[in-house]
Amino acid sequence: MFPARVAVLPAEPAPLRIMDLQLPAPGPHQVVVKQFASGVCHSQLHQMHRQRANPVILGHESTGVVLAAGREVTHVKEGDRVMVTWVARDRERVSRPPQPVMLELPDGSVARSQNVFTWADTTLADEQYVVKMPDDVPVDVTAIIGCAVMTGAGAVYHTAKVKEKESVAVFGVGGVGLSAIAAAAVVGADPIIAVDLSAEKLEFARKFGATIGVNASEGDPVARVKELTGGGADYAFDCIGVKKTMEQISPSVRMGVVGGRCGGTAVLVGVPMTGADFPHSTMQELLVGEKTLRGSIGGSCVPDRDFSMFVRWFKEGQLDLNALVTTRYTLDQINEATAALEQGKIAGRAILEL
């Protein structure tokens, strides 16, 4: 058994509670990880607001050290530094479906994870969600590679496959959007347009490679993106997932030429919080302009393949994780952290130092 302090969301509407629990010994395909840090992701707010029949354990990006590994686990061992993520590290090579974790609480109820839980000082995870990390990088800011970086940077690098000199517009410059901007800078995109409602966030985005800021509170961002790119960006990324931005990304990309090249690509990266209404003009342009509207989940990343690349970007100064992590909390401050995130007070990404 492994003692753990875990943030548990009760079944009834209530704040997260820190509970002292005992994690079981790992099963054949499980790993126990003593954690260094965990990201606080906006998508967890969606889970917190949903109705639920049982308590929930949350968090899905972290760093830590392996305390114990099951007998079938071969890629990590006790003492290894690792990253925990919510995307299976390589589903092409492993056909066994990863298993989420369920923990028994003191009152006899069972708390369930969607796949992993990292809002805890110690976690138990299926080995498919555990990726080995090098020993020569910090263990705090790298915690956000497992979701924010993977989701934003991966959407640019893998989902859209942006190339040098192609134009990019990123709607929403929180942790995921800033990661998308950083990846666009790495591949040499130009211009890289950041779109947000906050002048401070737009200025902050320049640290990660944004070349132009568009303040959506001061005018029509779609018209401005078209103006800046001579008719529309090659790629537009919605890193928020609200109705307004979902409706804006497709009109923001360029039209194609019938009998010539296809139009631009709009990529939905943020978790949709509502539906979206697409007017006739948007759908007509989608058809006639041969535009593409597609989704990107986890940045189309394969953690075993991609996490080492993101670490290399960090080490080479192309991905400034120290700047991207703007706020730090303790586990006991988890409710403060989620409240600040919901209120838009986190400029980049918040982490829990565990």
C-alpha cells in the first residue's frame, strides 16, 4: 500500500476535498508515481461542472518518480523520472486498452478517474499513460508537456502540419494557445497571429513567437486576420472551444481556387463547451473555397514519440516552459487554482507543486 493525498471531487456539488488515502500495490500493468508537479487544465473544469453519480479524481498531466511498477511493465522501473499524461503512449504497438483507476474512499464509495489522476502527491496509473523522461531537465515546468504542450504544439506540428512561411492565426492564448504559437515559431510560420480579448495576453504571446496581436474586443477579428494575411490565414486554430471562436476559425482561413489549390484549414483544439451555428456564408465558403474544418485531440500526438521532441525544444530554448508556467499552487490550494482558472486569471499555465 502507498499513502497518498488526493484531491477528490464529491458526487454532490461541492469543492474538491483533499483526502488521505491508501493506494493499492500496482497491478501487472500499473505504475505508482510519487509526483513532483501537475498541470491544472481548463478541460478539468468541464468535468467538474458535469453531473456525476460518483466521486471523481482529476488531473491529467504531471511529472514524478516511479515508486513501484507492475510485473508486466518493461519501459520504466523504480527510480525512473516520468511524465504522466492522458493519451496512451503508443496505442499502435500495444493493443491492450489502458485501464482507468478507481479508488475506494473512507466512506466506502468509489472515486473514478477518466483515465489518470494527477491532482495528488502520489498517483497510480496504467503504464500506457506513463512516459519516461530524462534526468537532466527540471521536474516542475515539464509537467505541462503531458497536456498543454502536447495539445497546442501537436495541433500545429502534427494535425495541421504547418510549414515554413505559412500563415497561422491562434484564437485564445492560454497555455494551449501559447504552445501552439511556440510550435508555429519552431516550424517558421509567418505571420503568427495571436487573437484574444486581453491586451496583456497578446503582449505575453510575443514571448512565444507571435508576430501580430489582434484584440477581439476592439473589432472583428476575422476581418482583421483576413486583412493581415491578404484574404485569410493558411491555418486558424481555436484553442478555447467557445461558440464564438468555433464560428470564427473557418471564415478566418483563405479561400481556395477552383481547379487549383485547396483553401485553408481551421482546426478545433479546445474542448467544445457548446454547440456552434454556422451561417450559410460560412458553409458556402467551406464548399466553394475547399476549406478544411477538422478537430485535433491531444495534438494528434504519440507521447512515446513526441515528448522527447518537446523536451528538446525546451532545452534548446525554442519552448520557454519557464515563462509558460505563470502561477504555482500547493495541493491544498487546488480550489483556489481552479477558481482562478475559471475566472481567467491564469496568463499561461498553472501547476500544482507536490
